[in-house]
Amino acid sequence: MKSNFKDQFNHFIEHYLVICLWLTLVILTYVGAGNIILVSLLGLMLCAIGFVQPNATVDYWLFVPLVLYNLLSLLSSYVTYGNIIDGYVAVQMVYVVIYLLLVSLSSKERFLLQQLAVLWASVVAVAGIGQFVYDAIVWEQAKRLGGFLSNPNALGIFLVISWLALLSCVERESDQQNVSRLSGILGYLEPLLLVALALTLSMGSFIAMAAGILVLIAAQKRQSSLTKAWQYGSELLAKASLGIGTGVLIYLAAARSHISWSCLPLLLYVLYLVISWKKFGRFLRVFPRCAAMISAIGVLVAGVTVMIRPNAITTFAERLEMMRNGWDYLIAHPFWGVGPYRWRILNLYDSDKYFNTWHIHNTLLHIAVELGGIAALLLIIMLVRCWRTRKKAVQKAQIASFFAHNLLDVSFFYLGITTMCLITIGESFCQQTLPKGIMQLLLALMLMMFGCNLYCCLMLTG
């Protein structure tokens, strides 16, 4: 018994970096767009861990634009406010440290971290479903699920990215024909992610999910034939339709039936789905016509979802107005922007409609408006590089989903969502060793910045 405990402890110590990065994801899931004090403390810890890493193999076409983006953000904050606390860099700088630690992991450790990340997303999904049912029955408030991220749209894309990551984990294990205990568990968790996604009623997340699915089907067509791609797409859509359709039924039972507790029996059905999910997948593979019929129901599910949220079209129209307003400021300040978090204030006093939000709901446009076109170009370079250096279709599907959502929303600013992408999107096949001296210099500079941010915030709050 003592020997077994010692072996487990030694195994934990061997993978301490994986555990630290997983805990980082858990913490950042809660902080939304950022809590400077908490992120600074986390950044200090991660920088300290980075100093003891032997080496890191980075993709320079991804790493250098990421560093330059943060430098531009730092400069813009200082020019606008005379400090670096009031801009993006105070919290987004943590992306650089997370990336450096991720590329310090071995391939086996990165895969373990991806599995743990999907497992955490499943916990988020289960807690969200429980929260929705509790609010509906006890408080009679059946509203869109925001969960740990406190925002339905943010939770929606978080679950979409996690769902695609789950597919990637299951696919990798099936290719190796050596399913670990953790991967065996993950195979049952897919319906939980889909049900929770449905409860968010996030149209932008559904569009992002559709973009990812299209990438998967197109990749399947290139690798095999149109028939195989059709069968693969039918199987994928059938699973998505069943999971999301169940979530929609739970929402309707809680919000529209006037008998909120009627959603409880559906929870038993969700449990049955979890237990039978792998068997359902085998059924779809054996009977492809049934898969096609079930996937066709997805059209009905989509229609019902739109009917539940009749204001979705109005919301989309308002976002288009918001983007048009942002374009006016971009034309006037194309290179350096108006400064971080300045668009909201300018919009308050201009002659256009006041949108009462901190971000234009198009990440690239918002970055271009506030930090300038150069910063937006750096983000585009990173996006293209990620796309071109990923081999697997599921990884490209994650990139497509994340990009599509950021054209309609601001998920890049949610630290937990972007960290989930960094962790699960996989490693580039174009990596070179970063000199240890440069890595330690960068970590030292970021350590000082996190420390200064923490000190300034504590002085201000004290």
C-alpha cells in the first residue's frame, strides 16, 4: 500500500507541469476576461515554473507575433493611460507564459493535458446542467446557461472547442488501438458537452460548431471519397442532433411547459445517453442510413432553437451595426487605434447608437479599432500559422470554430477559452529550440511585469 502511494506520488511529481497547466485552465475558466490580481499571481507562479524548464521548442512564426502583439498592447496602454494596468496586456500576457510552458512538454504529456482539459470541460458541463435544473425548479428561472463562465455565449464556444478536443482524443486513441482508462471515460462524456451546449442557446456557438463540422467533412472527402465523407458527416451530425436535441427538450420542459420539474425525467435520459453512447456510435456505423435520417432531424432541432430565441436575429443585426460603428473609428485611426477600452467611451459620445458593451462583437475588428491594424495583422498571422502547421482535421476544425466565433463575438478575450484552445489544438510540426538564455530573459521580464501589476493593484485597492 505504501509502495503504491509512493509510486503515485512519484508519477505526480514527474508530471507536475501538466498538473500546473491544468490547474491554470481551471482557474482561468472562472475569471472571464480577466482579474488582474488573480492573473498576476498566476503569472508569477508560471514564470517561476518556467525558469526550471530545460528547453522549449517554439514555432517562431507563432511565438514572435504573439510577443509583438503583447508589446503593441503594452505600448498602447502606456500611451493611453500612462500605465499598463488599464489595457489588455496586464492579463493577456499570461498567454505567452502558457505557450512557453506548453512547448516545454513532451508529446505524451501534451496529450495527457488535452485529456485532462476535456475532463474539466465535462465537469463544467455537468455543473452547468445541474445549475440550470436547480434554477428552473427551485427559483423557477429557466434562463440560458452561463455556467462557470457566467456568459452563455462564452460557455457555448468553450464547449464547442472542448467537444472537438474530445473527438481528437478519441480519434488518437483509436488510431493507436491502445485505449487508456482516461480516454475510455472520455468516450462517454460527449453527450454531456452537447446537452450543456444546447442549454446556452448560443447562436454564434452553433455557427462556430457548424464551421468545424464542415472542415471535418471536407477533410474526410479529400482523404477518401464522397460516400465516405457523407457517412462520416451523417454519423457526426446524428450524434450532435441527438445530444443538442436532448438539451433543447430539457430547456423547453423547464421554460415553456409551466411544469418546471418535468425536466427531471429527461435527466435520466441524459444518463442513459451517457451509458449507451458508445453503443449508439457503433449502431450509426453499422446502419449509415439511420445515421442520415437522424442527422436530418438536426434541421428540425436548429429550427426549434431559433424559435426559442426569436431575438437572435435582432441581436445579430445590432452586432452588424456595432461593426459598422467600429469601421468608422478604424478608418480614422488605422495604424495605432484609439487605445484599449476606449471604444466604449467614444461610442457613448458619438452620434451613433450606444451599444452599452466593452467590446465590438468581432475580435479582429475590435483589436484593429483599439490597438490598430498592425495588432490585428499579427493575430491573423498567428491564425494562419496555426492552420497551416496542424496536420489533423480535428485541429483545423478547432481553429475554424474559434475563428468563426470571434467574427461574431469576443471569445479571444476570455482567458479560459483561449487557454483551452492553446492546450487542445495540438503542437506545430514546425518547431525550433528557443535558446535558454532568451527564454529566461523573457520570463524574467514578464515576472517583473506581473509583479508590478500586482503591486500597483494592491496599492490601489488598499
